[in-house]
Amino acid sequence: MRVLAPLLALALGLAAQAPAARADEPQIFGTWQNPKNSVHLEIRRCGQGEACGVVVWASPKAQADALKGSGQPLLGSTLFRELRPGSDGVWKGKVFVPDLNKTFSGSAQVVEGGGALQAKGCFIGNLLCKSQTWRRVG
């Protein structure tokens, strides 16, 4: 018990010093899971004023499908690219679909009080589109 008490105090002290989330940080940043919970991606800063979504976890099936479609590993790949914020809260950029090995115009918007991300990819302008609702992880 004498050894545990100082370690616990140190751990609590370090936790108290951990930086809090910045109030001005956009809600889009963080880790999200797709509707099937087969892919998790982290949306982070990349480039000046841009965000991107990088795969940080994927199920074996999702990894195999992506490898079959694109010939590239899914883990570490960037699915949301060159996202730039609009004044309406919608981030616009590109969406890479590894199963098809294609990049489409896309958008992402945080909804449901920050707990969900509505992502959309469109083939021709805004005509042929597919949407998915991703859920925040953690």
C-alpha cells in the first residue's frame, strides 16, 4: 500500500495537468466509427486550415476488401482528404473509397450535438451521392 499511494498520487497529478480540449477546436476532430463499426478513422489537422480522416482501426474483412479493391493497406490510409470548413458548418473536400479505388467529392458535418458525423460522397456534382452516419468513438 505504501508503494501504491505515491504512484496513485503521481497519476492523479499528471491527469490534472493534461491539457483540456480547446473550446475553439472544431467538433469534427476526433475518432469516428462507420455504421458497421468495421472502420475507425481519426479526423485531424493536415495542412493549413484543412482536416483529413486517417484509418486507425479496421476489421479483418474491411482490410481485405480494401486491399482487394485498391491494392493498398487500409490501416493508415486517408479516406477524407482536403476537408475545408464552410461557414455553414459543412466541411467539403474529397472522399476516397478504397473498395472501389476511387476518390469522390465529399462533405462531412457534425450532427446530433457532436455525437455523429454525416459524411457524403458524390460521383457527379451533387447528383449521385451516398451518405453515411459515423458515430464518435469514446
